[in-house]
Amino acid sequence: MLDEIERLALNGSPTAQSIEKEFRAFVNAITLQNFAAIAQAYEVYCEGVACVLLDKQGIKFKRTPGTGGHKQQRPDLECELDGIRFFVEVKALEVQGGKYHHQGIMNEALEIQADLDERAKEPGVHVGGALELSGFKVGATRADRIESLIEKIENNAKFDQLTYGPTVLMVMLGRLPSDADGPYALVPAYMDETSYSPNVLSGELWHVGFGQPGNLILDWVEFEGAKAIDRLLSKEGVLHSRPYLVGVAFVSQDIRDEHKVLGLCRSVPDFTPIDVSMRIPDDHAQYIMTGVCDAVNDELNSEGYRFIRRMPKERTNALIPLADESKSKVSAIYRLLHSFWTWVAATVRGWLSKH
């Protein structure tokens, strides 16, 4: 991804050039004492990722001018798609706990280094301990992850920035991925058939956007007969409290290092807080989100049938050949043993009949 950002800069994008310059400055400033520069570098990096994703979709972009005369906060990027003008505000969510988690990571790294320095006085090969850069807190349930994402977005999103114009809130999940790494995370609930004991699970991203207090969250069943209920949700989704947003685009990375953009938008947005001269027709919101994202759904679950229909087949079919092969081997062994004992029984009966 850094190579992609550099490519944009070399191709003459002023935005990518300024992002690359800022990123290098923050990375060079990282020390054990200045661990806050890690978060600052990551924020700039995420802005560069947003530019790469928008460029791949053929969307024009540039950095929005800074604070206005009335100290009006503005989104990060001003964009244009087929003549439709809108804005993108990038929010980088990296680890739970923010700067305190970063400080803990740096302290742990320092302890590992001190231990290695001490053991290096003795001959031989010395290996340091593992440093875990976890996203969510250990043991976080599905409802915990949903509420954590809502809380982090609420704490980072400023009202003035999001009402300057029609805005897409682009959330970089970083090391805070949802359990469902696919578009079925955009539906209220779905059936996961990847195991021989199917589970009905709540779509994490859908509840981050449209969840309401009291919604029942369903999680993995740990063993047969266990309850599938996690608990009731206690927080309101970000699109309930901000209906004026064009939508929310979640950016995550899968194991193949490909960025996926999954979006949520309201079927009928409310652009009332936005200045009249900058408002866009309601149907433009859907068009913008379709242009920015790989998959989009709304509070009515209008597109959910596409994701649910596709998900079980894709993920389950991969297991079928293994299951069939296993069954065929068992059957062959059974037939061989059955033939052997049939021959033994016939031989014994023949011997007894003669004697």
C-alpha cells in the first residue's frame, strides 16, 4: 500500500505528495519517548490509503482547505464522482485503548530488549519474547466489538466536520476487524455454515451503523447445546445519530492483503443540517456509496439477499470435497473389513461342516 501511495505521488498527485511527506516526518519522529508519533503516522497513512482506494474507483480527490474564517471544521478530502461533489472524512481506528495501549506496547518492547541485552552477555543464540499488537481486548465478544467500534467512531467524529457538506465517513478498521470478513457483515443476521454445526450470527458492521439499544446480538456457539445469545446491545449505531451522512465506508484488510470497502447508507438520508447550496439529491447518496464501496446495504436490508445467498455457498463448498473424500475412505475401509470377516466366517463354517 505504501508503494501505491508513492505511485500516486510520482504521478503528480499533490495530495499524495503531501501525505507521503507527512508520513515520513512522523515515522522519523518515533522513539521510545515519542510513541504518540505512531498514531500520528498511522492517521496520515490511512488518509493515503483512502486516496489510493478513491483513485482506483476513478474518483477525483484533493485535500480540503483548512479551517475557514468562522473556524468551520472541514472533512479531509473533497471528491467528485461523475459531476457529483462530496467529501470524505477519514477516521483511523487502530487499537483499543488508544495512546495508553501504544505506551504499553512500547514499554513491553523495551522490556524485551532489556532482557535480550542481559542474556547477550552469555555465549549462544538468544531469542526475544513475542510482542503481541492486538486490536480488541482479549476475550471481547461480538457485542463488545460492536460497541467498541461505535464508541471509537463517536469519539473521533466531529459534528462540524460532518455537516460541512455531503460527507462519507471512511472508517479504517486497521487492527479492529469485524469477525465476518465479508459483505455478510452488512446484514442484521446471517447463517454461517463453515462448520458442521451452523451458527446464526449478528452482522457486526450492520449493527455498528444501524444497531439500537435492546437489539439481541448472536455470537458463535462454543459447544453443542450452548446458548447462541451474546447479550443485548446498549449503544446506538452511528447512522441513527447522524442521518445526514451520505454513508459510512468500512475499510478492512483480509489475509491476502487486499483492502475491502464495505458500506452502509440510509435509504432516505436527511441533509437538513447541511448548507442548502451544498446539498445533493437523496438518490445521489446511494450512487456515491456504490462508487466508493465494493458492497453497500441500508437500514431496510435492501441488498442483504445478495450477500446471504452468496456467503454460505462460497464458504461451505470448500469443505465438501474434504468431507466426501473422508467419507469415501471410511466406506472403502469398511467394505474391506466386511469382506475379510465374511471370508473368515465362511471358512469357519466350512471347516465345522466337515468335522
